[in-house]
Amino acid sequence: MIDFIRYKVWPVLAVVICLLAIWYTAAVVLNTPFQQDKYARANLENVAFTQLVSDTLSQERPVLPAPHQVVEEIYKTTVLKKVTSKRSLVYHAGITLSSTMLGFIIGAVLGIVIAVLVVHSRVLDKSLMPWVISSQTIPILAIAPMIIVVLNAVGISGLLPKAFISTYLSFFPVTVGMVKGLRSPDTINMDLMKTYSANGNQVFWKLRLPSSVPYLFTSLKIAVAASLVGAIVGELPTGAVAGLGARLLAGSYYGQTIQIWSALVVAAVLAACLVAAIGSLDRMVLRRMGVAR
């Protein structure tokens, strides 16, 4: 227990404390000019430093909200609001999560299929893989409006356009990870399968696929986080009224920086939970396979 606290808990707490200290310092520095301007307009002089710090950390629309302001906003919009309320961050997170998961599932399946085809076909390896890599050089902020406009033109709206943007971001890490995993078996193991007169399907199911599992889950962790980013980005050009992206838009329109930061923090927590869920599934699967991790 002592070793767990020393090597697991304390390092995390130390990083969190440092981040909070930097955040509070930055909040004071960035909010001070506006606060001093308020003092000047109110003809207040020789304001104590402690009062200045207190006022900069309690502004209604600060340049940079303090951590406690963000936590208070999250508490108000999660615990104190009904889940069905349009002001509830739980409601908006649920909307974003639905498109995230749909895009992630489509992207994971697409990435695995492409990887299998690439590994088993030299022609596709030389022709398709460069296009897969090139696809990620296009900025998602540029392509997202195009995807939504094209899909709306053919009558597809709602959840699917945002899911397709998530798919666009999530299929790539799965493809690359699975290609690496399916090619990970050593030459000696491949030769051993040949001595057993194993056919292509047997080599795939009994050697290539089990060897690729650790690579698959690692890429899935990256993909699910990218999928969440895609879902949020997909909500921005549509002028959505629901979802974390909508909360970011509304906050930017009305200068509600606390609302913006609370949505960002909730998005980060949601991404961490999704990655942790895949990590738990990873450990469970590898344990069933007899692999210590």
C-alpha cells in the first residue's frame, strides 16, 4: 500500500498540484488588466494585492477562468440540472458521445478491414496505403463542413454526418496499428506454420490475429480519443444546438469563457473515461489469452 501511494498516487498528485498552481497564476496574470481597468473607472486607488487577486479569480467573464470557477460551473450544469435539460452538460455530453461511439465503431471496423486487405495483398499495400496516409494530411476543420454539406445535399443529416467525421479521424490509427500487428509475427513462427501445412486462413486466425491484439487495443485508445474530437468538430460548422461542440459555440458567441472551459473539461474527462474503458477491456482480453500485462 505504501509503495502504491509512493509510486502511483504521489506522482499524479504532484503533477496535478503543479498544473493547478500554473493555472491559478495564469488566471491572475491574464485577468489583471481588465480588473485594473475596472478599478480605474471606479476611481479606486491603492487596492491591496490580496483584493486584486481575489477579484481576478471571481470575474463573471474572465479571460481565463480559475479552476474553482470551472468546477462550480460543472457542478451547476451536471448535479443541479436535470439530465434532460438543455442546460445540462450530461445531456450535451450524451449527444456528443452517441456520435463519437458510432463513428468510432465504423472507423474501427473500417480500419481493421483495410489492414487485413493491405497485409494480404501486395497490390493494395502499394496502392491503397499511401492514400490512407495522405488522407490525414487534410485539416479536419477544412473537410468537416464539406462532409456535412455533401451529406445534407443527399438527405443525410443528424447523427450520421458527425459520425462520419469521427470515422475519418478514427480509422487511420486502427489501420496503421493493425497493419503493424498483423505483420508482427516473427519469421520463425511463420516458417513453423508452413511446416504444419497451415493455409492462409489458419495462419491469420491462429498467428497473425492473436499477435495483433496488443497493437489493436493501443490503436483503439488513440482512435476513440480522435473520434471524440471529430464529433465535437462536426458540431461546430452545423450550428448545432446540442452537444459539447454546441456548448463551445454558445460560449464563444456570448463571451462565456467559464462555459467554454467547463465543456472542454467535460470533454477531456469523457475522453479519459473512454480510453480507460478500452484499457480495461485490453487487460481483460490479454488475461484471457494468457498474456501478463
